Amino acid sequence: MDHVHICDSAGKILISRLGNNCLAACLATASESCEKCVAHEGGGARRKGKKSVAAGTAFLCTSNEDMVKSKRVFARTLDSYVEMIGGLIEIQRLATEEGREESRRLVHNLTTLNSHIIQEIYNIVPQDDLAGTPNRQISVIASAISRNPPAAAQAALRILKNAVAARTEMQVVRRFRATPQLPPQMRPHVIHKVIKNVLITFFQEAQDRELYWNLRASGERVLVDYELISAALYRFFENCVKYCAPTSTIDIAFQAAEDHVDVVMEMKSLPIAKGEESLIFAEGVSGAMAKKYGLNGSGLGLSIVRQLLDVNNSGVSVSAGTRVEVIRGIEYAPNRFTFSFRRAV
């Protein structure tokens, strides 16, 4: 086995397949003259050497017969590792930036959602009124709720929605960013109930936008991870509320086949340009019409929906309508999204 150790000019490790014993005994003393090494614990002849350039240093210790016999073959291999240093530095830089951006996005989203939750509580009871003992706080909150139950109920729904959004953020992180990744817990669930439970959190927001849901009846069971599918549906319905026409209805129907169940969602939403049907599910991509009306975000919504569905051996496709209608100054078209789930036996 080749022992490889590559670091940048500051000594930061880029790649290392070097045990502590070798690191202490060989790396510091290895020259650039490619000397033979016979100190390896496994026995047998080895050749070792290191080479430094402005970008960093590469060290190689190998038992490869050709490289042990030929200093020229060894030097050529060592040079190839040296040439990798610049690329490895760039890869590490990009990975670090991606990690920082992901962390910034997560912290920003969770902070925003938490602020919304706190604000909804203060909408029920002003912050100044909550000063005092716990018993007094309970009394003040109870009185505020009794004075205006509908407003308190609406605030509670908004709190629930923001809490579910925060949970969804963490579920995505746990599934795609955690090491090791958590395996899906596939169990039978009534898909109508799963969808209904997610839709409840959007009741207040949909009402504010005069958006209506027509959830048809179904007792079909599908094999999914409940938390991950709920997170996927949450992200999708979040897009619906954002991109569907006000005063329109989203129709959700069920079509069962022998081995799968399709959930067909028909809606009047922003037009999907020709050729965008598959692109809108790609990470970082927002539709042309979303950009036109300044409604585009980070392009993560539908890409995460598809990733979460893939984990569940499920899928989603879209059929874009072409009949455009202008509502309140914005163009909309009839679009159909079809979610396909494995049917539970």
C-alpha cells in the first residue's frame, strides 16, 4: 500500500494515508532524493521521498516493486502527487465555502423561523405584559386568549407552521449533511393522512392568499419514511403557496396501480417554460417566470423535494400547461405535478 501525505504551504493536510509511526519516523527525515526505506513494520523494501513546491509538499512511501527498483518511476509518481496540490486546495476551498454557506443558510432560516414564533406569541400577549411570576404569565396569556379566541387560534396555526418548518430544516440536514447519514425508516402509511397532516400547517397562509385545497378521499397505503416524506411535501406545498394563483384551487387526487400510488396535484401556478420541466428540480435553478416576477429564491425547494423522494424510492414529475392567464398582474398556467409512491402490501 502506498503511504501518501499531501499538505499545503501552511502545513494544512489535504490528503493523508500515513500512520502515526510513519508520520513521526519518516516524514520529517525524508529528503527529496527518493531514498529506500526498510523500516516499515510489514517488512520488505520500500522507497520514500518528498517534494515541496510553492503550493505545498507531497510525501510518498511505497512498496510498489517498480517504484522500489526505479528511482525514475518513483519520481514520476511523486511528481503526479505534487501536481495534484493546487487542485486539492481548490476542492477543499470549495467544500469549505459550501459548508459555510449551508451553515449560514441553516442558521438564518432557523433564526428567522424562531423570530416568527416569538412574534406570534407577542401578537397574542405583548412582551411587556409577560413580566412577573409564572402564575401571572399564565393568567395574562389565558385572559388574552379568552378575549379573542379566533386571533389566538390563527396565531397558534402560524406558530405550528413555523415550528414544522424548523423541524423540516433539521430533517434535511440530518438526512443529507449528517455523518453517517440516517437510514430511512420505511413503514406503511395512509398517504391521504400524511398529506392532510402537512396541509394543516398551511391553512392560515393559504387563507391569507385566498388559496384553496381540494383533497380527495383515499385509503391507499404507501411505503415511506413518514418524517422524510412529510418534509418533502412541506417543501412542495411551501412552493405552492408561493407560486400558485390567488383565488385558485389546488386539486389533489389519488390513482392506485398494482405496485404504486400516484398523487396527482393540479394547480394554476407560474408558467413553466418549455425545457424547464426537469430543470426546476435541479439544485440552484429557479424558473424563468419566478425570476421575471422576483419570486425566485435559492433554487433549493424542488431539488430537496426530489432528493427526499429519491431516498424513499419515490418520484415526482411535472406536466406543464401552456394556456396562460393573467391574475392580479401575474401570469399563471395549469400545471400538473405527479408524485409516485411504492404501494404498501
